[in-house]
Amino acid sequence: MKHVHPQREALHHEVHARPYERLTAPLLLTHVGMADADAGDTHAHLCQLLRDRHLPLPADDANHLSLDVGGVHLRWEKHTEFQTYTFWRELPEDAANFSVSPLGELPPQWLAGLPGRWLIGLNVLVLPARGNDETLPVVVRRDLDDDSLVGCAAMEGAAKVYTDFRLRDGGFGRWVIVAADMSPQRLGRLVQRVVEVETYRMMALLGMPAAREVSAALATAERDLAAVAERIRSASAEGEPELLRQLTQLAADVEGLYARTHARFSASAAYFELVQRRIDELREVRTANLQTLREFMERRLLPAMQTCAWAARRQQALSERISRVSNLLRTRVEIEQQQSSAQLLDAMNRRQQAQLLLQSAVEGLSVAAVTYYGSGLVGYLAKGAHAFGIAIAPEVATALSIPVIALAVWLGLRRLHARVHEVSVHE
């Protein structure tokens, strides 16, 4: 093709990213998840281990790595919010227990320096099935807490999965998988799904601290909003600007809280959906009268997720309430401003009417004054003409000029008014 999309190959190969591993029982797997890790620091730290063991280094933009690092296999994955390291090694059947951690094959200083903050940790012991015994395996009765034991038959009964969701071994949870005759690819898919159930469960629970923060902050904000709404009922015009300022500050606080926590709540909902999807893929069936993974998540994880969802809805509802109260107060202020404007316009109209009356009186006086001075000029002209022998009586000329001058001045003022009115209408 002449024009190829620059992302074509990357998008095509995305379906092959993070393939399942081929696993064979018995083995012990340790899974570590680090949150808030800088991508550059993680890449440099990973390269340090590979360089020390003379292994090929990953590309700078790599987000997945799987290779043997000498006695233990490493699988590294980079996700949006966290990065995971999975280590495992096969075990002899007579030594298949939680005491032989794959981490023992790695430099302690390298493990201690993993970038980010440790959030996820679990050990998964994978054992081969022995016969059709329906009782709990010895390792389950010995190494897991019977009071909180959760288990199920998975993958159409091809394997059984057990855990107690307790932390041991320096902060690691324990899972036991007893696999029947499963291919390495299928066993790898099963182990990967189990690991992802626990990984996404922990990531989903990151929303709980934010939900607690939101609940405490919103309780205070709701009380403040109720107090402001009550004061609006009896507030004077002078107190309304202060109430509006308080509402604006309250809205800013709530929106700031929403901005800090909305992404976390959305991420928790997405991770919880992944947990449910991974459990569906296990196709679990009840075994040994134990609580299944789905039942455990519905009893323990679902309430936490509902709390996060409720906190998000509560934020949205409070924001809408603040907006309604603010609009109510602004409407009240606008009505008062309109009333003040109407009163101001009425006062201006009255002043204008008074000015018009005064102007009319002044114009009347102006007509009289102009007529008086004009008739006086006519009288002087008549006297001058009489002195030159023209037979004009000054008194008669003055008397005759008065109505003519008065009418001319009055008509001039009317015409001037008409011109001013015409200009104002066109403007």
C-alpha cells in the first residue's frame, strides 16, 4: 500500500502483548505490584538486574518482559498506574511448599530498591492433583486459615483454587492451586487469571481512602450549605454579597474535591469490573462447601465499591445542590437589582418631567424676553425713522411688532424641538 498508518504494526501486535506463560506444576510463584513508580526509574532498575546477569536489555518503550534470570523466571509488566514483577520456579514434589520463595534467588538490595510503593504481594503454590480426593489438600489445611478459607473448582473442574486473603511471609498473601491434567498453556492462563484477580482487587480498593476523605469533607460541606440556605431566607440585601461569596467558596471546595477523587473512583470501578471478568473466566464451581471467590467478592469487595460509587454520586449531587442554591441567590439579587433599576428609572422619569416643566417655563420667559428686546429694537428703529422725517409713530411700530416677534420666536422653538426629537428617534 502507498500510505501506511504509522501505528498499524503496533496496533496489530497489541493482541499478542502480554502472552500467557507456559507453566508446569509443581511450582511457586511470587507476584509483586508497585504503584506510583516512575517509568524511567523502573526501566533503569530492571536493566541493572539484567546487566548484572549479562542478559539482553529491553527497549526503552517496552511494557512487557519475560525471561529466565538464572534459577528463576521473571515476568515484568508495565500498566497505567502500577508495574508488576512475577517470579517463579519449578519445585520438586517433595519440597513443594511456601518456604522456598523465588525471591531468594535475587539480590536483596535489588528487591529493596524496586521503584514505587509496594501495594500487591502474593505467593501462589501450584501443585499437581493426586487422585480424585475431594478433601482439602494437606498444604491447604496446614498453610491457610480455615476460618477465612475461600475455594472453588475452576476451569470446568480441571483445577482447584484456595486462598484465605491473609498476609503472611513478610506481607504476602497465599494462594494454592491444585491442577489436574492441564496443558502448560492452560495452567498458565489459570495462574495469570488468579494473579490478576488479586492485583485488580487491590487496585480497586485504592478508592476506599478517597471515599473516606470525601465522606468527611462532604458532611461538613452539606452542613455549611444547609446553613447558607437557611440564612438566605432572612438575609437582607446588604448580607447577600457575603452569602454569595460563601457559596462560591463552598462550590470551589467541592469541585476541587471532585477533581482530586473522580479519576480514582472511575479507576476503581474499572478495576472492579476486571475482577469480575477474571472470576467469570475461571468458571468456578463450589467445592468442599467453601465460599467461592465470587461470593467472597460480593460480600467483601462489592460493598467497598458501592461506597466509592456512592461517594462519587454524593459529590455530584452536592455540586448540583450548591449550583441550585447559588442560582436561587443570584436570581434574588438580580430581582432586587431590577427593582432598584426600576425605581431609579422612575426617579429619572420624574426628574425629567420636572426638567421639562422647568424648560417650558424657561422657554416662555425666553419668548417674553426676546419679544421685549426685539420690540425695543423696533421702537429704536421707528424713532430713528421719525427723526429722518418718515411718518412712523414709534409707539405704534413697537405695539405692532410685539405679536409678530413673539409668534416668530415661538415657531422657532417649536421647529427646534421637532428637529431634536427627529434626531433622537433616528439614533
